[in-house]
Amino acid sequence: MSRFLRARQPEQKIQRLDSILAAAEELFDTKSFDEISMQELASKAGLGKASLYHYFESKESVFLEVFFRELTAWVAELKRRVERLRKPTRDRVASQIASSLLEHARYTKLAALLSGVLEHNVSVETLREFTFRLLQPRRERVDVWCQAI
């Protein structure tokens, strides 16, 4: 929990954002998406509901940020695993993908929900930004997987 009441400095805003996302991760780990409310998320993060809306427009936009972070962590882990393979055959790469997905349960849970979240309660601007963020490192991910196979 932060010591400041209002995040004014960039570092404080980052800290506040991180606490919101940490609270969201905990909630996504223990509850279904439909069971979580913005009020509950705000309480878990130690904020008022109105303050939460300064950072995110909806529960779905929080979901997209957590999903993006989980995807990024999974891809980084998978890249490390594939790079460690001495002889990266298709079977070995597939095995690394499967075992890494088992270790990233939050990501797999969120990935299963993604299409439903994209259809509701998210502005076009938020979806546009999310899509650009997903596509930006796409080339790197594709290159890693293609090199391994």
C-alpha cells in the first residue's frame, strides 16, 4: 500500500498502477471474470472506485492490461526455454510450449476469456492501443518460433 493519498508524480502513478494490476491478478486467480466488480477491485487495490476510473475505463480494460503483461511474461519465458534447446526440433519446441503454458496458468485462463472481453465495455481507442501493443513485438515472437523449428 502506498503512503500517498493522490498519485501526482509519474513514479507514484506507476506505483498506483502496479498495485491495481496486482490486485486484479489476485482477483483473476481466485474468481471468475463475471464475479469481479470495479468496486471490489478498487477496494482490493486500496482505492476508491472513482480513483480506479482515472486509470482504467472498465473491468475489461484492466483485464486487457493484465492479459498483455501475462502474455509478455509467457513469451519471454518461452523464448528463454527455446534458446536453451541444443537441438530445437518441432517436438522439443512443442514440448516447451506445452510445459510453459502449464506454468503460466493465469495467462491460459485469461487467453480463454479474451474474445469475450474484446466484445464488451471497451472503447475503440482502448482496443486499438491493445492491438498495436500486441502487434509491435509480433515479429520477434514469430522469428523465435520459426528459428526453433
